[in-house]
Amino acid sequence: MFDFTSSPQSPVLHMENPFQAVLQFIWDVLLFFVKAIYYTMESVYYSLLPNRLRKLKNVSGQVVVITGGGGGVGRLLSLNFAKLNARVVIWDINQEAIKTTVELLARNGYACKGYVVDISDREQVYERAAQTIREVGSVEILCNNAGVVCCRPFWDLPDRVIQNTYNINIISHYWTVKAFLPQMMQNNRGHIVTVGSVTGMLGTYGCSDYSATKYACIGFHESLLTDLKAHGYNGIHMTLICPYYINTGMFSGVRPRMFPMLEPQYVADRILEAVCKNEVWCVLPNSIRMLTPLKCLLPAKVCWELMSRVIRGPESMMLFQGRGRVPAG
């Protein structure tokens, strides 16, 4: 079903002539510094340039698949893409949620196609992907947005909950990407969005399963980006989104001390903006991105004091209610 045949653009790393190898190394280092200066200046320039003056990606007419599009950020993201005349397709396990999103877009004058999909089921993902391509068209933007969270100390996590969290939050990304990537590679055009989490950068109380899957999302995303770049698929863009706690039913009850919960509309707007700008990595809010290096720079005991006494992360997560506690067993 899938054809990933390609020719890597790999340089010769080991040269028989030592002198030539040294010259090549020196040249590579010099080239690196030149590009580093250029890319840094480019980043500063674009960060200061207002969006209205930037040339943004045109997603009009492009097919966008959004997993977990039946509610929360996924629903708002669907509406955002529809407003830019993208052809929106939502995948969700909840038929009623799909119906609500489709009706919302219809009331605003936009068309939307919805499919009931259990993304943890590999064969079902492949079948729905083929159906989506057949009925709507080649998918050019894939948003891996769906996710679940339980929030319990490790010793209270049922085995089935751990397995389900992994299947939905990370294993499903392999199936969705494998389903749509071949056509992107064939055209050297596409965009893959991975919705990770700040908890995938900093371990969080009660999230030994959720945080682990989000760490895995980041690793998967960055490794796939490396594969594509190394093989010359520069037309396929990838955007990693790492938001803080979002004010939806998923994190109901959580009361952070320092940073306010993010509003779903803000997150959906930033995801769309990141896609249109071809951003590689987007942490929400950006202030947390500045704090993450402290994890590596500060002594471990200092980090724990910061987390437990100043930020009070564990205390805020103990108030978690979510969409209903999962019974033990």
C-alpha cells in the first residue's frame, strides 16, 4: 500500500585522503557559521515583521485532515482552516461530536467532511485514509491533534489506560503519517502538524503515561523531520506545537499557579498561524520556551524546588477532573 522508496542525499563521511577530510571539515564548519548568522538574522527579522507584511502560505483548496476534530481545539482549528477556504476533513471516534463540528461549519457557510475513525486501530486508519483520498482528494496537511489524558500517580494507572494512552497519543501518529506521507513525498509537497505538549518537555505530576507519550511525539516528529530533510524532501514542512494546559474538558479542574490556562481559540489560532508561516517549533506560551533550558542548567534539587514550591505544579494537577475519572481495574 505504501511506497517510501527514495534515494538519500548522504555525503561521504569517511574520505581516504586525510588532508582532504580535514579541508572538508574546515569548509563545513565555516559554512555552518555563515548560515548560522544568516538564519539567526532571518529569525529575528521575521519575529519583528507584522503578519500583514509577511507572505503566508496559501492553504485555499488544500485538503486538511484533523484528528480529534470533533471538539475542543480540533473543532476550532477546523473552522479556522475553513475560513481560509481549505477543504476540511475531521476524524474523530465520536459520531455526535463530528456532527456538531460539521453543523458548526455549515452554519458559518463552510463545507466539512467527517469520518468516524478509531485512530488506535491501524487497519481502520488505513481504510479511512484511502476513503478520504478517494472521496475528497490528496491530503496536503495532516494535523495529528487527537489525545487523551487520565492524570493519576503511576501506581494508580490501570494497564488498559496506559495502553490506550500510548495507542492514541503516539502510536496513531505512525499510522496516520504512513497513510498520507507517500503522496506528499511523491509531490514533494505537504505539511504535518504534531500537537505535542509542554508536558513532553517537562515531566508532570500524574502524567507518567501522558508525558511519556508527548515526549515520544516530540522524538517522532523531530526524527521524521530529519529523515525528510536528509532525503531532500524540503517541500514537506513539519510543525511541532507544544502548548501549556488548555482550558478544555481535557484538563478540567487544573488550577495553575503561575501561568494561566490557554484558551482553545488562542491555541487554534496559533496552530493555523504556525502552519501558514511554516514554523518548525511553536511553544505556547512562548515564555515557557525560555524556561525549559533551566532544566538542564540548574541542579536537580533546585529544579524540584522551583517546580514544587514556586510553580506548584503537582499541587495544581491534583485538582484534575478531566472528562471523568477512569475507574480502576
